[in-house]
Amino acid sequence: NNTMTKNLKVLVSSNDFPASGLKVLEEHFTVVQTKYLNFGEEGRTLAKEDLLKLIPGSSALVWLSHHPISKELLDRAGPQLKLVATVSAGYNHCNLDELKARGIKLSNTPNVLASAVAEIAVGLMLGAARRFTENLDQVHKGDWEIGFDKVLGQDIRGSTVGIIGLGGIGQAVVKRLAGFEVSKFVYTGHREKPEAKALGAEFVTQDQLLAQSDFIVLAVPLTNETKHMINKDTLGKMKSNAIVINVGRGDLVDQEALYDALKNKQIYAAGLDVTTPEPLPKDHKLLTLPNLFVLPHIGSATVRTRSDMAVLAANNVVNALTGKPLLTPVNL
Ligand SMILES: O=CC(=O)O
């Protein structure tokens, strides 16, 4: 019943929240929106003041950035806060221990973004394998090599693709590569996935995956266990033509070690949609590498997917504040 909930305040941490999600929230609640919590220093300072002003009294936070859910923000919000609805699949920024201790629920937006993120993974595979960075540089310089002098890339056709984390996104990557004539899919994870059989993906150990794969796709959440899983040691186990793709979180990769491996041509290339930090400073040494293809964390950034994420987050808020189970809870 809308009149019962209309006095509840829901804070949306961006004025870019899709209209579809806003509509759901506004039917039930009083919605306040802050400026986007930009990662640039200036944006961050401005937005933080705005946020601290608007957050007190909120019953739910709809969280659109990867800005950490700090104790300070939770204190400021107040004891009536029932839910943090992060508009992302990842929730490494959500301070789970603190939410749990306070009895605040957490929801995320998995599944709805899997295909968009998987499309970017395929884009990164092509971009890294076909040397988009170097080749685009030639276009911008008006200095194209012609004929057989081209920078030569690697084929997806005939390759072994290793997926680290065959969850929703990993599975969507395999499905999207169905027409690419991949010779073999392998994957690792905590356990074998029932879906793997239909996808033709073979469960292997991490060492086997590292040793066999021509493409290594990281599609796992960032946890203490996965942090820097790509490091000097694991890079050392890869083939010299290996291409590392990351659509998870920047900290899955030890960037110093990746830089060295790419610089020394110990592996062939990498494609990253996520880095540490974000944005990557424009004079960062990674950006000097011709064999690195970087995108600015756009995995889920399509009109349709962002709308789906917004509606899902909004419906989680509706459920949480009307005593119904969350649609996509994160277990705390
Ligand atoms: O990075 C984006 C997400 O976790 O949804």
C-alpha cells in the first residue's frame, strides 16, 4: 500500500539513475538523489557533501558507484536504514561485516548484466588479440603500415579459452563465443558447475588452465581469496601467446606483475575493463604498453542493461521496505 510507504525516504546516490528504476521507487517512496559519487577528486568532494546532507533518515540506499559504504555513511544515515541496494553485480565495496553487524540487508544486480559484460569480454578478447591499441594509434597518427607489414594478431578460432569463474558472466562468455570455432573451453572454480556440460566446458585445476589457455578470462568476484590471483607466479605459468582478459575487478590482477609480463613479452597481450585505481591516471605506465587494451569499466554500460539493473534494484527496495524477501539478496 503506497500511502503507508510514501513517508519512507530512499536515497539514490546518483542523478543518472535510469528513469525506469526511478519510476518504481517514486510510486512507493520519497526519493532523494545526490550527485554522482565520481571517482575524480573534485567530483568526490562535491558529491560527498551532497551525500552527507541528504543521507540522514534514509530507509534504503540505492548505490550506483563503487565508492565504499563506510561506517561514517551508515552512522550518518541512521538506525532506520534497512537496505543497501547496490546497482552492480560486485559488492566488494559494500562493507559486508558492518552491514551484518547492524542488521542491514544487502542486494545486488547479478544476472541482468551478464550478457552485456560478456559482450565486453569478447570485445576485449578481440581488442587485445588483434592489437586494437597499436592499430588505432596508427590510424590516429595517419601512419598505417600496408600489406604484409601489419601488426599481426592472434586468432580466437582454434584457441583454448580458459574461464576463471564459470558463473553467470563466465557462462555468458562461453555462449557468446559459440560461433568463433574455439577448440576447447576449460574453467576453474570452487566446484564443477552443472551448466558446464551443456556448454562443453571442462573443469580443470588452475595450473592446468594457466598452462593450456590461449585466452584467460577473469570473471570472478573480488575477495580476499581472489585478490592478485594473477601475479608473477601465475603469469609465469601461462603460454607466451596468452591473452589475459579482466571483466571482474582491477585487484584480481597484480598490475606491477602484469606490466612486467607485457613489457617483457612474457605473455602476448591483455584486455582490461577494470583497473586499480579507476580511473587509471592518464600517465600510468600501463597505458604506455602497445599490447594492452583498456576500457573504462563499461561492462554493464548499455541502455537496456542499466535500465534492467535499475528496475531490479528498485524492486529489491520495494520488497525490503514492504516486508517481502529480496529478489537478489547478498548473503551476509
Ligand atoms: O562492475 C560492475 C558490477 O559489479 O556490476
